[in-house]
Amino acid sequence: MRDKVPSSDIGARAAQIDRPSMDVNVSSSPTPYSTGVIALLRLVYTELQYWLVGLTPEGYHFAQASAWESFGKFDRAAKHLSALLENKEDPQMRALLAYCYSRAGRWADAAREYTAVAPRWSHPSVVLGLAEAKFRLGDVSGARVLAELVESEHSPLEPMAAQGLAILRTELAAAPNNSFERTREG
């Protein structure tokens, strides 16, 4: 289910490279129904672990965020990631929070989180995510600068990041030169 990221979500595509995963493979190509059932079972199992066994708050919130992400409920996943970050600061989890915000269309929140994580973890997916957030918020020139930064400092790129950069370049080429001419989308 994680591989089916819309091509317009550039940072999200690239962010999947290094993010921890709790996906369960039922078969080589799970159906949407089986994926939903597995995600629901993961939610119930995590809840039981938390109340009966004593799962740590960090483990609980990560498992819940991962399950909600599997359902495509990125606002709920973001809620759990925010709670996780209240207990323990982790650049990868903050990048995942930014990814969830971007998938939910909350571009201002995504830009804020990507900006917070970029100085501590300058992975190309983080910089691409920030570039896309800036682009979606209307800062075309800022997005161009970040795209050039990814290209110059992170070469050669992994295939997913290279594909994300190519998509962003195409969108930037079609964008007006003046940032303020672009309408806000989120």
C-alpha cells in the first residue's frame, strides 16, 4: 500500500526510502481489503499491548501512526506522531510527521516540520519534501533553490528521489516565475 503514492506528492515519494516500516506482507500483491483488515488488526493488537502488556508510549504511538497511515488516514497518523515527538525527539519521526501532513494536504504544517528537521537530517527526501511544500504554498523561487540544492549536494540520487526531483522540475518549469502569481492550494 505504501508504494501507491500519487506522483504529485514528491516529498512523500522520496520520504518512503528510509522510513521505518511495520508493513506485513500477506502475499506478493495484497488486495485493498486484506490490507485494510491487517491495518485494523494492527490497531486492535497495539491497543491491547498498550493496556494489557505495557507497551511504551513511543512504541504505541509509532504503531498507531503506522496503522493509520496504512488506512490512508494521515491526519490521525500525524496526531500519533506528534504525541510520539512530545516524548522523544527523532529527526526521522519528524520527517514522517511532515510526510503525513503533506499527504493530508496540510502544506503549512508540512513546511514547518520539514524546516525543523532539515538542519538535523538533510536527506534528499526531506529537502524535496520542503521544496514541494514551498511550491504548494506559492514560494516557487524557494522551491527552485531547494531543487537545485538537492541536485548539487545529493548526487547521485536514489531512484525514488531522482523521480521525485524530475516531477518537481516539471512542475516548476510550468509554474510562473513570480511566486505571488501562484494561488495557494492548501
